[in-house]
Amino acid sequence: MTAPERGFSESEFAARTQRAQTRMAAAGMAGLLLMTEAEVRYFSGFQTLFWQSPTRPWFLFVPASGKPIAIIPEIGAELMRHTWIDDIRTWSAPAPQDDGISLLTDLLTPLAQGGDTIGVMKGHETALRMPLGDYERLMLGVPGLRVADSTAVIRALRMVKSEAEIEKLAHICAIGSRSFARVPALAREGLPLEDLFREFRREALAQGADDVPYLVGGADTGGYHDVISPPSRRPLTRGDILMLDTGANWDGYFCDFDRNFAIGAADSASRRAYDVLWRATEAGIAAARPGTSCRELFQTMNSVIAELDDQGGDVGRLGHGLGMQLTEWPSHAAFDDTVITENMVLTLEPSLSYGDGRIMVHEENIVVRVDGAALLSERADPELPVI
């Protein structure tokens, strides 16, 4: 499979910025102050692993018109100059006494003098990626500036993917599918789960992934009990139910789906749990159409899960958005009334509890088209595979 071109055209970023500015105008915002990796990258194309370090803050300001403005540490200036951004303002960082605050104050003072409103993301699944003390000092330095919550503006943009984004997501999902197809050749009785995790990561990289920053799972006799712990040295044994869930990455976009396997033999309870989840996923694929709400999608999958588990595994949601982050808005949950629209990329992730505290999770990745959902991950086997 030929890989898509890396990065995006300038027109992609210009279109994103224009859509944001249209929504900003409707909300009465004179700008957006962005501080978190996904949002800075979404509007600029600035992609770096330096976000792993908490030492330096990074800022991007989207004005009411024109290109975004970067306010970043000098160490990132050269990379930022390779994006479409022209106005790049830097300081020597780290500088705990003034980590970009003076530059931000200079930028925002004219807006403050006019009593304007800017947007900062304050809502669910957001974070303030700068010291709280610095934020408070910034606000004291721009009296008259009003700050509104811009979460809804950003969320509405990022939930719907461009065709160029979907192409990247399809590519990394294909890499993930090919990697999972190799698990029967990698897993065997006696192999420590920790070693299988290493083997899977190597396989995904060999298949073309840039990185595998997320890999979780579990294995235990008759079913696993936990899917978020680090892998142990416990060897795989006959009768184990094994699950691997990967978030592999290519050009800054993630896949996020899992696969379940039985080692040597599968017990009847696990086979039934797998069947229920497979059918719940089928129901979700059929229901994931433009105009359906995430609440309705949740209820559709949960009604099948209730055949075996009327609590639905009690995990709170049965899938989510997918893109530059492993999990994005929206959530397939009883609390989320987001209406699904064309070109959303979603995970369907039904789960359940069964037996003596055992759980099972099943996950696929889809893109919603005008006539319904199309799979990005290769559909799992309809019966629990036995290795």
C-alpha cells in the first residue's frame, strides 16, 4: 500500500483557519489562544516530540483574520519556519520569570484596550498547558480583556476530518490491521506477555508505523481482568484469553483498535462474550450514520451488550473520536448528544463484564460517510480466534 504524502498543503491550513475565524466571529471572539499540542499542530502543522517535555510552553494565536501567530521558544523557530506560519515570535527558554508572557502581553494588549474577547479552551478533555501562575500574571497584564470558552469552536472543527486527514487515518489503520494479522505468528504458549508486547511493537514498526506509543492489553485464564496495566512477565498459557489494543501512529495520526485471541483453546463463556461484542459492534456500524446522536449509538450497542451484561461493562462510554489524538471528541455515551456528521472518524468500542470479574473489549475504527459507516480497520473475525 502506497503511503500518503506527509504533512498537508498550505490550503488545508488556510481552510482550517478560515473555518475557525467564521465560528469565532459568530461567537464574538477576536482571537483564539491555543496552548496544547493537537490544537497548535492543527492550525500550524508544527509537529515535534518536544511536547514530551514540560519545561517549555508553546503558544499559537489565531486572530480574527489572517494567519495564526506563533509565540514559541527559540529552539522551535527553525521548525516553525518550515510551516505556513510567517509571524513567529520567540524567546530564549526556559525562562521561569518570563516564559513568553511579555510577548503574549504585547500581542494581546491592543485587544484588551478595546475590551475584546478571546477564546481559551476550558471544557471537558482540555488542559491549560502553561503554569497557572503564568496564566494569572498574563491576565493581570491585560486588564479589560475578556476570556470565553472556545472548546465548542475547536471541537466542531476537529471532529470532522478532511479527506487528507482521512487518508492518513486509513493508512495507519491498515498498518494496525496488518500488525494484528501477524499476532498468531508472534504469540505462543510460554511467551511472557511483556515479550509479546515488544514483538508487536516491532511488527507495527516493520509494517510502517512511525511509533507505537500506546499498547495495552491483558491475558489470563478464561478471560482478562484488566486492560490498562503494564504487561507482566507471566507466560501465556493454554486457556488464556489475550487482548491487545494498539494506538499506532503515522504522520501524527492514530489508529485505535484491539483484537482478542484464545491461546490453545477457548472456553464457552469467552466465546459467548466475544459473539455478543462482535454483534454489538455490527449494530454500531449500522447505526453510525449522519444524523444519529452519540447517545443513540451508545444505546444501540448497549442493547446488544445487555444480553450478557446489563451494566455494559460500566466503563462509561463505548467509543470515541479518533485523529491526531488517540481519543478525541465525541464520546459514545449516555451523556453525549453530539450529532454524528459526515467525515467523522470514530472508534466503536463495546465492552462487557462476564464470569468471575472477567471483562472483554472489542474495538473497530470507522469513517462516517453520507450513506453510513465505512471500516478503516479490517473487521475482526466473527468468532474468537484460537492460536
